[in-house]
Amino acid sequence: MKIIFTLILFLAFLESSFAEITPYLQSGTHESMIINWELESSVSAELSYGTTKSLGTKVTATDEAIGDNHIWYTVQLNGLIPNTVYYYQIKTDTEESDIFKFKTFASPGEEEGHIRFIVRSDNQTNYLVATSIVNAMHEKLIELFGDDFDNSIDFVFDAGDIVGTGSDLSAYQREYFEPLAPLSPYIPSMVSIGNHENESPYFYQYMKYDDFAGGEGEAYYSFQIGRILVVAVNSNWQWRNDTQIEWLADVLDDAEKNNEIDWIFTFCHH
């Protein structure tokens, strides 16, 4: 009995010594998707993807050190087909993820089908509550749409305060990425920054909004899906300026003239 018990402990230790690769999708469009994940060290990593589980196309990931033991990997897929399911898998020298999938957005102006998205905010330090809420979301999505719920939900929008203290690097995994793990490999997420992020450089290293950036970079942005325009406004005091107001006015004026936009959803934290 003692030998069996010792062996079980040893196997458990071996299993826990490897970090699980959990992707985070963001900044999706009708023809592109950004896929991120975090590991504790810098290693060679590649992502394989395709329209079937056979995958077929490989892309080398780039990485950046956000801090000690926080290496953020990025792959941006371009030239994708609108409204299409893609499968993908991540491999390093020592690890291999599950095969995940996502669906690209409808083309701008597309009139067919549905646009569905989830709105959440203010999980902050309440990561246990945030985890239970995301788990409930996951269960409801499966109830409504089945195991392929990612074919029916386009994105998740978080209206800020994803962490309690933006300068605490360890908080991002514990309070935001880990609770969101049941959804983040399948549905892209976007954030309108909150005051608790406190304009931390960590936030902007994790979030990749360059392609949607407003008049002063990624602090505020907009993107279109189908006939919907989504606008993320930054209400932190650093950005309460005429430049953002003028940018917002221009975005709304352009949308008013654009016959491919019927709806505008605008988010800010405060």
C-alpha cells in the first residue's frame, strides 16, 4: 500500500510540473485572428491551423517578456475566410496543446445571420466569483447552442477592471485569463480599459489592438463586424482630452454615412 501511495504522489508531481497551454483569442476580424498564450519561459513555439483538424499550415510564434516568468506569445493569422471555422494547435519543444477552434467574423456589411456577443465587467480581485460566472456562461452556451457554441457567439466584451491592481503582473493570469479559460480559446475577447488597470504598461502588452487603434494608439479603438460597429472609449483621466472626443465624433460621423453600419455599441468603464 505504501508503494502505491508513493507512486501516485510522484505521478501527480510530474503532471503538475508542466503548465497547460491555454490560448487567448483577441482582435478578430472577418479575415484575421490574434492568438496569444503565456508560458513561464521563452521557448521555440509554433501554431498549426487549418479548416479541418488536419491543420496543415504552420506559423512561428513571436514572444515578449512582460516580466519574470511571464512570456507572452503571439500569432496573428491573416488572409482567413469570413464566417469560417478554423482549427488550431500550439506546440513547443516540450508541450502540445489540445486542438481548439474559432470562427471568423462576418464581413463588414454582411446582412445574413446573427451577431451575438457577451458583455461582462468588473471581475477585479473576485476571481472565484468571476470563475463561477464564466463557468455558468459556458454551461448556458452549451445548453443554447451545443458543444459548437463558438460557431454562434462572435466575441466577449469586457467593460474594464479586469484586475484589481494593474501594476500587479501576477493578477492578470489569476484574475482575468484563468477565469476566462473555458471561453478564451474559442471566442475572441476585447476590453475597454478600466480605472483599476491604471493605464499599466502590462495591460497594453497583453492586449493587441494595433489594427483597431484610435487617434492616440490602443488606449481607445473601434472595429466592425457585419453591420455592427463596436467602439471602446477610454474614460481614464489620462485620456479625457479633445483628441479622443474628436476621434469619437469622426468615428460616429463616418458610421452615419456608412450604409454598411446599422448599429453602434459603445463601451467605457466608468
